[in-house]
Amino acid sequence: MPIAPTLPNAAGPWLSLCRLGAALLALVVATIVSAEIARAVGDTPVVAVSARIEAEADETRLVFKLSEPVAAAALHTAGPDRAIVDLPYVNFQIAESPEAGGLVSGFRYGVFARDRSRIVIDLASPARVASIESVYRESEGAAFLTIALAPVDRTAFDDLADQDARRLLESAAAARSSAPSIADDDRPLIVIDPGHGGVDPGAVAAGGVTEKDIVLSFSLALRDRLEEGGRYQVVMTREKDVFVALGERVRIAREAQADLFVSVHADSISSAPQVRGLTVYTGSDRASDAASQQLAERENRADAAAGVEEQEIEEGVADILMDLTRRETRGFSHGFARYLVDEIADVARLNSNPLRQAGFRVLRAPDVPSVLIELGYLSSSQDIAMLMSEEWREETTTAMADAIGRYFTTRFANRGIAPVSP
């Protein structure tokens, strides 16, 4: 999840305008998302307004200033070493995070599930959460969540991480959303998967626009476009700013018996801000090129960024049958990818190599045709302007709907199902 570099000064006034627009968009999206989750949670949410790191002797404290106290619980993970603190939903409105210090090499926070938030602390050296205190101080009119870290040796930390691993897996299982209940319906079912979310922001552009917000907004527009004519059933892996594990995204598609899975992303290449354009990926054991391999490796680390252990994706099909199923599924995936590129070429800028393959974990369902779409690059000022354009979004979602119509018309033409066209 690379951070986009500062964009070249040569862009002049146009760049300043893009940055201002990006900052305003980030603020508006964050405000809307926070309000939606607050309504879903039901009560007035706890707000976090600041954070600081205090390093004294061997102890390091991470202190959050809150509107009221919260209950919190800690876990530890190794490889990399992290301390994880889970708490009820908190609306993080922290303008500026402090620099790393002491036992903390970095930290991040955000929504982890519908009604929960998470703080992930990257440790500079092995350490345990010695205590968590959440108290309200009348003198300051605020509550303070204090996470105290104390150093431990490598063996002790690894033992602690092993003990917490079971608790972490149980927590992830408890947070899994229920599979969609789909009535008896002959319409094709499409799962739209907005990448990243919650504590995992994805790529971040200059001005603060995040990948998770860009792709959620686009995915909701695509859902609305597909539902307009009533020809499809559409399921979202997330509809708000929440974290969803990679394996959970695949599980949602498989349990819904989806006919198509579309994962939506927007990458960033800090070393190559000149690279831009939309790219469509299909799953493969071998990447089509080095850049695709690197991208898949970054995306496949999304669970680790949120402090979730990577879980194997159960394929549930045995031996030869599994191979045949996977082969047929990949054929459908490649066919749909070609339709996408053909339709989008008329309305959007494509990457110089728009059809690629790589081993994305989210594309591993052996029985659901799946593609991953990179809408553009947040490291490109031109792509950012494009991604912020309502006109571009409308044209692109329409082109995608057309590609989906072509795909299902061809796939179901001989199955007794009426051809589908947008």
C-alpha cells in the first residue's frame, strides 16, 4: 500500500486545483462515511480528536484523547511484530498523528467491522501491552485511552503472540458477516468488491484522498447502475468504510453462488508518477509481468496491515474436478476481462498494457469468474482528476454494465436463460 509522492511542481495552478479538490473530496467522503456508520451503530459515537506518544525509560505510552471512555482489549502478532488494540466503534478525527518514538515505529487506526474499530501498533522491538487505561478527566473535559508498552525478550514475545493467535482468529470469525440470503432468482448474481476499507486505507494520494474511499464511491455507483434495469442481483462485500478480510470477500461470493466477482481498486506507484490508466487483472499462478507480481504481493498483504492472520481460502472441490472447475472459471474470467477492455476503451484512458494476470488472493475462488480492476493510479495527477469526475464515473460504470451484459448474453445463451443486455 504505497504512499503517493508529492506531485511535480511543474503542474502549476492545475496541480494546486487538483490538490484542493482532492482534499475537499477526502473531507466530504470521510464525513459522509462517518455519519453512515454512526447511524448504523445507533448511538452517538465516541470521537477521538488527538493522539500522542510518550516515551519514558523503558515504557512507551500511546495516548488517545476521546469524547468518553471506551473498553479495549489487546492482542499481539509476530512477523512483523505488532500490538493490536480492539475497541468499540470510534470516529477518529485526528488531524495530525505524532511521529514514531520509543517502542512504537508507527501506528494506524480505523473501522475494523460494522461496530468496531482497531488500533494497529508497529513495534520497533519486541514489547507487550502492559496495561490499557481509559478514564474520563473532569479537569480536561475529555477521556484518555492510554496504551502502555513494555519491552520483552524475543522468546517471551513469540510465546505471547502464539497465545493471542487463537484469540485473533476467533475475533476474525466472530466479525464475519453473514452470507447474503438470495431468494430463488434466475437473474445473474454479481458481487462487487470495493478494495481495502476501515483500518486498511489502501493507497493514499496527495491531498489525503484514499483508495478505500475512491473505490467505495465508484462501486456504489456501479451497483446502482446495474440495479437500474432489474436484470441483475447485486451483492456488495462492503457498503461502508469497514475492513473485510480477503478470505471473507471470497467467501461472500462463493456462498452467494455468484456468477461474477468484480474487485475494484486504485493503485499508486510512487516511483513512476507518469504511469496511468485503467487495468483489468485476472487470477493466475504466474504473473504476466514483474509489475503485476509486485502489485499482487502488495494487495495480498492487506490482511496483515489490519492485524489479521492470513487464512487459506477453502476451495471445496476435489482433485481433478477442482482442476476442471478452475480451468473453466479462468476461461470465463479472461473472456469477461476482454469485454471490459473493449467497452471501456471508448470512454476511459487504459493502461498501456490493460489486460494482465497475477496471483491475487481475492481472485482465488475456483468456481466464480473473477476480475480485479485498477481504475487508475493515485500517484498520477491526471488520473486523480479523472477519478474525481462525475462524468467519467457515469461513462465508465455504463461501459462496465455494457461489458457485463455482453458477458452474460454469451455465457447463458445456451442455458435456457434469457439473454441479458443493458
